[in-house]
Amino acid sequence: MSKILIRGAKVLGGAPQDVLIDGETIEGVGVGLSAEGAEVIEADGKILLPGLVDLHTHLREPGREDSETVLTGTRAAASGGFTAVFAMANTFPVADTAGVVEQVYRLGRDHGYCDVQPIGAVTVGLEGRKLAELGAMHESAAGVTVFSDDGKCVDDAVIMRRALEYVKAFGGVVAQHAQEPRLTEGAQMNEGVVSAELGLGGWPAVAEESIIARDVLLAEHVGSRVHICHLSTAGSVEIVRWAKSRGIDVTAEVTPHHLLLTDELVRSYNPVYKVNPPLRTERDVMALREALADGTIDIVATDHAPHPHEDKDCEWAAAAMGMVGLETALSVVQHTMVETGLLDWAGVADRMSATPARIGSLAGQGRPVAAGEPANLTLLDSAYRGEVDPAGFASRSRNTPYEGRELPGRVTHTFLRGRATVVDGKLA
């Protein structure tokens, strides 16, 4: 692999520097670097970040290749600046055995646009009744360390306790989709003023908060790790903040769409805004931003949830829940967190690369931009402004809530261990 010299990039938003890549590794970072015969990329003050890591992606394969595949999903990830994604278990068949997680792992390795780390199901078939083969999945070639029934809540406290006890033995983590099922029967959107006015079934904040409260107490009792998926309410923030103050080993994620969009958008009855957990209020959005800034919420995760056209182009009640997010995540974070002064680019690198890699125990990802480190890198033109056009997405699905919205920032280059997966904004 030839040498690549990235010239004049703002590493983590700092002063312009040069970064020299030799093969799979960063050879040097400094001013005035040169290398004979190296391919030169003029960065012109663009932002250079470590490759992004998404702890929460739905790649749909096996079983729902009409909405996404490992190939199209990883292409979308690379386009968004990601060099690694964690693939959720709600596939068909469910990723609840060593065989299925190894299939997903090998598909990711063969396609090569980013690293794919499978997430194993907590329970057999996501049915919440019997623990899946957690140990076998961990011991498999995929080396699974994160387990989740995402899309469904592990609502049985005994099953959740057993899962926490089991993964503790090998340093794993249970990622909980916090949704008390009885409190959300028939729910269509956030419970509040808008749901009352529209006559849509309400999804109360307490349905999320009660599960989080239970699970942080279970994690404390067991002495294990719990991760909260797509935290969405101000009350959930306070529970996680309290748990961390007690020393409970809890981490939490927020999605880009929960940092920007509110339930007021549901007034359009456009199913593109239908998502689980639902879009919340402006008060919740502001609380989530502050919590991400102060570290109460540890990371941004996309919850990239692709759906085919027919699953969204229908009446609200019949529509599937979910939004694609890999290709717009960094732009939304720039808009909501950087341009508001809540995070600097070093903070973005922590929340979108280093910390998700640490939570998922993913070696070689989320590393500093420094000599001797793997050359997993993302180059962002932060001065760019443009309207989101899903027709240009690499994802197989187009269910984005940002179509036609102007967002800042454009990923111009992504490097996976020194190999360009995106060049000048186009897939390599």
C-alpha cells in the first residue's frame, strides 16, 4: 500500500497539520511533513477525526435484504465517515447463535467498507423468555461482547439480571432497549400535548424511565455493565446522572434525530417521523444536548433503521418505525452540538469514536490520531452547506427525516486502515 500525505488538516479541530499514512498505520503527525512518492491530499483546513464508530446500526442482513444489506449498509457507513459499526441482532433469523453472528461478521470482513462487529441477542428469538447462547457468541469468530434485544425490551427483571450476571464473566455489556411494553401498547408517538391534539396513542416518558431505573439498580446489584440504547427523555437523563453519581457502571447513547427533531413534526402525519423511541419535546431535546455535552450521555449512536419504500409510504398507524442515519449523523452533530458551542471537535471524536469503541471493546478503532496508530480516519469539510438528498445515499433505503433540510458538513475522505473507502465525497 502506498504512502498518503494529508496536508493541512485540522486534527480534532486544532491548528493545521500534516498526517502521513504508511500502509495501515499513521507514520507521523506534524507540520511540514513530506514523503517521496506519497499520494498528497490537500485538506485545506478540513477537520480530521478518528474514524467514527457506531454502536447501534441495523444492517438487516440476513432476512431483510430488501431494506439493507451488509454491503449497502457499510457503504453508507463509510460515506458518513464511519470505519466500524455494531450490527444489531434483530435479523431473520435472529442473531442469537454463534452461526448467525459469524455470518454477519464474515460478510462485513469480505465487503471491506468498514469493520462490522455483530451484536448478539440477549434472548432466543428476541422473545424475552430464555437467554440466548451468550457464551458461544462471545467465543465465536465474531467475538461478541455487546448483547441486545433492541427493537424489544428485556422486560423480565429475572432474565435481565441473569444476562447481566452472565456477561460479567467475560466483560460484556447488555444494551437495553428501554420500553415497558404494557405502558406502550398501541402507542404511536410521544405522549403529550401533540398526541392529545392529534388523537394518536401516546408513548409516555415513564415507559422508558422506569426500565432504565430498574436496570441501573440491577447492574449495581450484580456489579455488571449496562448500556442504555437511544435515551430520549429529560427524565432518563436524570436517572443516568444519578446512577453515575453512585458509581453504577452504566453508559448511554443518544441518536442524532433525538438531538434535533421534536414531536411537533408529527403534525404532518408523515411516517418518516415515526421512530422508536418517538420524537420527544423541545425540553427533552435540550436536556439531551446538555447531557451529551457534560458526559452524562456517553456517545452518539445512529440507530440506523432502513425500511423499504412501501413500509413508510402508507398511513401513519401502519408505517414501520425507524430512520436511516449513518450518512447524516456527523452533519446533525455538527449542527446541534458544535455550532451551538456545546462540543468541540475533540469532544465529537470522543462521543463518536473513542468511547463507543471502548464500550464495545473494539480494538484498533477509536484510537488517537497519532504516530503508530491504525490509520482509521475521517476528513470532514465542515464549511460545506447543502440540502440532504436521499437519492444520493449509499444505503438501500431512503427513509430520512432530513430530506430537503440544509445541514452542514460533508465527509470528503474516509480511510479504513490506510485504505480509502471514500475519496472526494464518493465511494472508492
